[in-house]
Amino acid sequence: MNDFKFNENLYKAVDFITKEKFEKVILPQEFPKKGLGENTLKIMASKVLGEATYLDSPLVFAHMDPPTPWIAWAMALWNARLNQNLLHKELSPFATQAEESVIDWIKGFFGMDGGHMCSGSSIANLTALWVARDTKNIDTIVASESSHISIDKAAKILNMKLIKVPINNDGSIDKKSVPNLKNACLVLNAGTTCSGAIDDFSLIGQAKWTHIDAAYAGALKFTSEYSNILNGIEKADSISLSAHKWLYQPKDSAIVLFKDNKKAKEVMSFGSDYLSSANIGIQGSKGANGVVLLATLLYFGKEGIDRLIAYSLKNALLFYDKLKEIEQIEVFNKPICGITLFRPKNMAVNEFLSKLPKGMFSKCKIKDKEFVRSVALNPMADIDEIVKFVNNVLK
């Protein structure tokens, strides 16, 4: 398990960013009459950096939020300095090219024709369902009970009926319970939020439109060892992918891809007298997230991204194996894509979590049962130390 580990400098290239090095200060209770000038940095460093949860901590194993490597946050800083807006290409000549390059590099892994970046997978899902409704005259969305909350939001915004399908014991959609899909868009999960379950892709093609919410597990397609888990995803009509998960981007960074991008653009394109070219998608003004993602992909290359994801997935399997050895623990699942659910046999989940460091784990419900949830997006996680904490709480 220790044959490969990324250098910590990927995450701590600037040594002063550790919460222990900031003295506590009191935030002004009212809007200051006079500006605080450079003293603002001292206040904000104490608050933003000194009171943060550090996602690269060896004890953080809780959420779908990875630590960002220095190349990503350095590019994000450049973006903030330039404040480019992809709504106007003359304001973002290279930033526009960067996003186009990223989409061109990525789309082939999923068998898609094209797409664009957007701020988060909630917007990506909404965009895909909007195109599905308008290109196929669809009035119904069918999704599993484990589908992301963004699907509920999209149905409400788009004024579409939403049918929820029961799930299997592992959290995946119950294929036998899927209703008639004649006039529906079927949404399938590639990595559910709770358990990381992958829905049955043999259902693709049975509806007028099939959208794959691959926000979490979609990046497995960039790996050599795990890409087969998503075999069949290329048959979908649209796919959403969250870059601020397995691609280690700062919030908010996501991609929506389409099998027929030309038809999708016909739905999504809007012009105006103040625009030099059509605005495509839900967002108007849009930041240069493609620059950050491009830099990250250049820095690591496909092999680096592959190794980084594979290392984290193996960490999840190591954690699972160690949990299975603890008699007082009930393990829900063997992790398919880095999410492990478990719970203590003789202690409530909330009580168990209260005795552990914040950020070590989160919690979720599957069929009304509470579980402790671990997500292996932090490659700096120290599995031995985490297991040691678990054992100490159970003593």
C-alpha cells in the first residue's frame, strides 16, 4: 500500500498555510467606517486559514471534497487577478481556448461529442435535463431514490414530473421497479452521493433520453484499472462530471457533455445586442475555470491523474479491510469507488462521530438507517491513524 505516495508539496507548496501558525483575532461586528488597510490580511488569515478545515489533513476522510494541489490554487489566484469573463471572448481569449481544449481532451473518454464547463454539477444536471426536455419533448424525469438533490431541483425549475425509483440494498437503482419510460428522461447515477453505487447502465436507451449523473465517479474513466466500472456510459445522451471531486479542482468546477452537442447548442444558445457571440448554457458571466483544470491536467498528465485516483481508491479498500477486522463495527459495503459506509454495533452514529476529530467522517442514511460515511478523496489520508482513532473510541 505504501509503494506509491504523492509528495506533500503538491498540497503544501507554501509552508505557512497551517492553521496552527495564526493567532486568533476578533472580527469587527459592524461595517468599519474606515478601511483597515493591510491589517485586513492579518484578520482574514486568522479566520480563513486559521479556522479552516484542512482537506489534506491525514485525518480527513469524510466528504467529496479533495485537497487542491498547488498548481490548481495558483491558477485560481491568477484567474482572480485577471477576472476574465467567458461571456465575452475578447475579455478571455486564452481562457476560452483553455476550456475548449479541456473539453476536447475529456469528451472522448465518455464517447461524447462536446459540451462546456459550468459552476457545479447541479447546473450541469439542470442543463442536461433542460436540453432533454426541449429536444425530445419530454415531460417526466425518472431517477432513483439515491439521486442527487439537484435532480429534484431541476424537475421543479423545469416544471417536469419527477418519479423516484426504489433502490437495491447497495443504493443502486432497482431495475425491476423502473416504470414506463416512453416519454421520460432517465437519470442514472455513476457514483451515488451516499454509497458510491453505480446504476445499471443496461437501462441506457430505454428512455427518450438518458442522462448520467457522473459527478462523483465519472473520473474513473481516466484510470486504467477502474475505467471498466463505467463501461456503457458512452451510450448515454448526456453526462455531468464534477471536476472539483476526482479532478482536484477548487469549487466550482463541472462539465456537461452531450452525445449530439450541435443539437444541444441549438437549445442552449442565446444572443443579444451586447454580445459578440452567442451565450451557451445556463450561466451568463462565467469565470475561467478551464484555465485551472487545463493547468492541473498538464501538470499531472493522464498517468498522474490515473495514479492519484488509483492510490485513493486503494486507500479506501485498505480502510475497508481494516474495518472488517473490528468486531464492534458493521460494514455496509465494499467500496466500489472510494466510499465506505459502516456503523458501530453498540453505539449510535452521532455519539460515535462526536468522539472523533471533526472532518474525519460524515454520515448518511440508506433506507432510513444511519451510517458513518468515509470518502477517499484525500490522498494524504493516513489509514493507520484513522483506524487507531476508531479503535480507541470503541474501547
